[in-house]
Amino acid sequence: QVQLVESGGGLVQTGGSLRLSCAASRSILSFSAVAWYRQAPGIQRELVASIARSGNSYYKDFVQGRFTISRDNAKDTVYLQMNSLKFEDTAVYYCNAKDWGPNDHWGQGTQVTVSS
């Protein structure tokens, strides 16, 4: 069973920064992609950013230019650097790792709260 452990969430003021970490229990290069999703109260979980095994990254428009996804292969960890945080970025952030088949794996989530 794959385990994904997120950390780095917390309370920050508008305009501040946080870095989220997602540590995997197996090599992150064994996944086809690792992604960050978020879910705010009453809103469907949504994709934030992803990084493919190739290293190609993808961002949703609402974080483009503010968030950066990266990875440390040696540590089997994927990061989400979040800058210029806005109130509307408040959500629980989840790490997702996709196998090459139909399966994917989720972490337990980490709360990010941006105060206005």
C-alpha cells in the first residue's frame, strides 16, 4: 500500500508563502505523475498542479505564476511552493500519485488557511 504524507500547511496572511511537501513510501519515479489537489468547504476537489515522470509540469490558471511544483527524487518527495497566497487559496491540499495503470493514491491532506 502506497503512503503519501503531506506536510507544510498552516495559517498565513494574504501575500505570504508556504511550501507543502508530499513524501511517498516508494520512488516517486514509479508513478506516472504526482499532483496537488485542493478542496475548500462546499466545493469539489480540484487540481492545482501536477508533475509528470518526465518532469513536465502543469498548472491550473488560478495558480499560474504563483505556485511551483517540484520534486526531489532522492527524497521521494514532491513540493508545492505557494507564493502570493490569496484568501481564496484556503483549502485542504491533497497529494495524489497516479500509477501507470488505473490506480491512484491519496494523502490525508494538509490544511492551508490564508487570512485576509
